Amino acid sequence: MTEQVRARHRSEALQAQALQNAEQLVRQRETLYQVFEQTPASVAILRGPEHRFDYVNPGYQALFPGRTLLGLPLVAALPEAAEFGFLALLDRVYATGEPFFGTELPLQVRDEAGNRLPEAYFTFTYQAYQEAGATVGVSIFAFDVTEQVLARRRTEQMQAQALLAAEQLVRQRETLHQVFEQTPALVFIARGPDHRIDYVNPAYQALFPGRELVGRPTADAIPEAVEHGFIALLDQVYTTNTPYYGNEVLANASDPEDQMALRYLNFTYQAYQENGVTVGVSSFAFDVSEQVQARQQATALQAEVSRRDAQLQDFFEQAPVAIAVLRGSEFMVELANPAMCALWGHTREEVLGKPMFVGMPELRGQGFEQLLEGVLATGEAYATQEKPAQLRRNGQSQTVYLNFVYQPLRDSEGQITGVAVVATDVSEQVAARQLLALANAELTAANQAVSARNEELAAANQQLTRTNQDLDNFVYAASHDLKQPVNNLAGLFDELRHAAVFSDPDEEAVLVPMVDEALRQLATTINDLAAVGQVQRLPGLPAETVALDELTQEVLHTLDPQVYAARARVTTDFTARPTITYARASLRTILLNLLSNALKYADPSRPARVHLSTWVQEDRPVLLVEDNGLGFDVQRHRNELFHLFRRFHDHTEGTGVGLYLINRIVQSNGGRLEVESEVGEGTTFRVFL
């Protein structure tokens, strides 16, 4: 007996537990049913291969007012579904078990009178649902997105919005529960003011892998929902009983830089009631991340295209070359940039939208019509350079030279629809070339005249060269041939002076010194002329490395008496160029004459100071000889400084050959001689070797 009681008790306990589980399942399914009945989404369930309507919620029935749907096959209840391809889609989902997601697909139904209603757009899913592992029907979750589509038709991709909800009676509620579990839509149901999570489907749970959601307040289970404002929205819907529709809401922003990881949702928060009292909030959401990212990419691409279009327009407007587009056989001016209008000599208002030869009749008869027609006929580009054209300039016709290209324009089918023109005004270049040709002709004539004059000068130069040679020969011969007679004359006079007796001693004292001085001057002049002749007749001496300090001391040793007589102090500074590559004999002659002049023309009122130095100018050595002597007026005597037998002081002996001789040596070696002097201040010679 005791065993029977225990068995009965166990049976009763099991029955009570089963009853409690059944009640919980019924309550959960009742909740789902109420959610389906109250959701603004359009929900329908079709059974069997003929897609017979097994359930439709009020939202779905409202799409087809006045029509009977339940119990009828889809093709009988909604023949438009076959017309718009929905029947084929349902067949495929039923046969393959693969869901179909429709985004903003059009549907046009008829009213009770058979008239077509305005086209509507729906975002929906067709989801096969199973019983005992076998597909038994297709569920439909749809949103009417007609208003959104019409609002964004021109600028955004068609987007599908759908809210999922499903409710049914006892058998239907079980089906709806299975549909919720299998749908890719995100389903969330929360109860009470703290939004304790009562149900999430697998798709929603996948948002938060590893988290326990059911049975916990939303703020605790999903704390990021507080930060992103979703808890406030749930409070609002729960309190006001007003649905909230979120469109393309960013659901996660943990890494805003990773655009591909961001997820966007279209969702609805809908309050649901029991016995007329709000007890919770349901949420149905679709992941529209791909559509948002695609639109963002399209927007970025459009922005880039717009930017490039703007750049192209700026280039077209600012291009220095003339650009125009002519359309059709009449060559209608479709585009013309400012440079082209300036080249044509017309404003845009005068040419745009008009046939080219109507807006610019002055172009007729100049061959442009034939060239353009040839490009249209053959499809081959035409290019030319410096073609003359009569164009309008300041109200008058003027010849302008052009470089231009006619390029055929084709449409997407390859048909020639017009001609692109790129032109450049090269009138200035042509005029410049013509002027250059004229100048060249004049220059050629001038060159011919110069050549003739050069021939005359060459002949005169040859004559002058022969004359100079003759003079040089004469100087050499005269100095050479007169030396011996002068020496003989000096010897005879010396003998005569010893043998002759003057009757007047005073006359002897006057005449004898005068004859000695005349003979001495004659001998000095002949010796200087011999030196000049020798320099002019000798060929160029070979250059060698000469140490300036050594050569200077050698010359000073020769001039010791003059140095002593002038109480001179001679200093040197050859640091800049201690040695010089030059003919030694020529350099000795230069130093000897310059130092001799510095000592000869020393100021008797003060000791003579002579300084020799070198420096370098443009990689060429320069020898400086500076003294504090008498000096002379350079400006007065500049044109005769280096003339033969020219002297600037008469109180000392000399023939005026030294500077002439130095200048000839320096010039014959490619150099030049410069002099600075001031009376009473001294003289500076610069020898550019």
C-alpha cells in the first residue's frame, strides 16, 4: 500500500511538472501570438507545395483589403504574385530550403473592382520551416517600404526594411516559434519596466556570443545598450505604447575606423499587451550592413566622380588651348570654352546652341566645312598646322594662323555623333618666323657686304703687315748698320780730340762735351732700336718655370748703382704666385725696364720706395710694380703711353723705348698692361701675364 501511495505521489508530481511546463510553453506561445497580432510587420505562413495560406496577421491582410486569403493557395488568392515572380521564388525556397531575402521589390495588386493599385515596394524574407526535420511550408515576414523607396528613389539604393513577427494559435503558435528560431531576422522580447529579456532567437543571440541573455534585465545583460541609447528607447516605447522605427542604426561602434566591421540594423521596438495592459517590448531587426556600406561606397564614388567632373570643368574653362564640341551634321556648337570663343572672336551667347556656320558665317568658304564633313564621313581625325583663317577681330576680318585637330566623337554604339575641336592661335609665332626670315635675308645681305669689306680689310691688313715688316727690317738694319759707323765716329773724335788744338780754350770746354753727349745719345738710341728690332724679329721664346724672387734679385744686382743713387728700398711679396710660367728672357726685360723706370723717375725729395707683388685674377697671374716717384698725368697722356720715343720727364736720360718694348712683349704673349699714376704720388704698373 505504501508503495502505491509513493507511486501515485510521484505520478502526481510528474503530472504537476508537465502541467507547469505546458503552461509555460502555452504562455510563451501566447506571447508570441500576441506579438504577431500586434506587430506592424506583415506576416504570413504558407503550407504545402501549393503555398496554401495557413496564417496571416492583420498587417498582411491589410495589404489585400477585401480578399480572402486563409485556406487558399497563393496563386488563387493573389494571382499578381505569379505575375511579379513571387510564386517562382516561393517554389524555390520550398524546394531547396534556402531562405530568400527580398529588398524593396515592387508589387502591384488590384482592388475589388479589378483596377490596378499604385505600385508598392516590400522588404521581406521567405523562410522554409520544418516539422520533424522536413520542410512543410514557407513563412513570410514583410515590411511595406513604399514611402522610403519613393523618398530615396533618385539618390539611394533601394533598401528593404522588414519587421519580423510571428504569432499563431496553438498549432500556429508552435509553427511561429519554429519560424522565429530559424529566421535570420533578429528577434528580441523583453518584459516589464526593467526590460527583462524573455526571449531571443538564435540570430539575436549570435550578436553576443557566450553571453547569458534570457532572464536578465537588458541593461545588465547588454550594458552597451545603455551607452548607445537603446535602453532609453525601450523605456519610451514601454511608457508611451508608441512604436519606434530605427533605420540603418549603427549597432556597434567599438572600432569606427574599421568600416567593414560596423553593423547597421533596421529595427522596430513595439510594445505588446496582455488584457489591454503593456507588459513588454518586442524588437524585430534586419542586418542591412551590406546595403549601407554599398551605398556609402557608392556615395564616395559619386563624390569622387563629382570632384573629377569639377576638375574637368575647371580645366575646360581655364585651359589655355581652345576646345569646342560640335554635334550632328550641322555642327551644332554644344560646348566652347573661353579660349575657343576668344579665338573665334564671338561670345558664348553668339555661338552656343547654333550651327557653327550660322553663328559664325565668316567661316564659310574657307574650307572648314569640307574638313569637318570629311571627319564625319571617314571617322578619321584631321590635324593641321599654321592654317590661315579669316576671323573676326574688333569688328573687322583679320588673317589668323591656327594649329588645330578635328577628332570624331562616337556614342556607345560606335556611331559618329560629332567632332571635338582643339585649336591654338599661332599667329604670333608665324609672324615672328616671317620677321625672322626677313631679318635673316637682311642679315645675309649684310654678311655679304661685311664679307666684301673683310676682304678689303684683309688686303689692307696684308699690306699693313708687309709695311710693318719692312719697318721692322728697317729698324733692325738701321740700328745694326749704324752701330759700327757711330763707334768709328766716336773713335775718330777721340783721336781728333787728342791731336787737335783749340785756339780758344773756352770754345773747347763747350764744344767737346756737346759732341760727347751727341755721340752718347746717338749710341743709346741705336742700342734701344736694336733691342726693339731684336724683340720684333725673334720668334716666340719657349716658356719655363721662373722663380720671381730669384729673377728680381738678379735684375736688382744689375741696377745696384741706380738703387744706391736713388736711396731706394725695394720690397717683394710673391706669396700669391711665387713662380710663373713664362719666357725667362722676356720676363727679365719686363722687370728690368719697370724697375729701371721706378729708380730713374724717383722723387729726389724723398727716398725711393719700390714694391713688387703678385696676385691672381680669373686664374691668370698679375705682376704689380708700385713706386712713390714723381708720377705723371695718366689722363692727359693715356693715348700715347706706349708709343715709341714718347717720354713724360725730360730731366733724366732716356729714349722713350722702354714702355713700348714692355707693351710689345706682354701683348705678344696674350696679356695686357695697365698704368695708374698721379703727379707727385707715384706710379703703379699692372702686368696681366
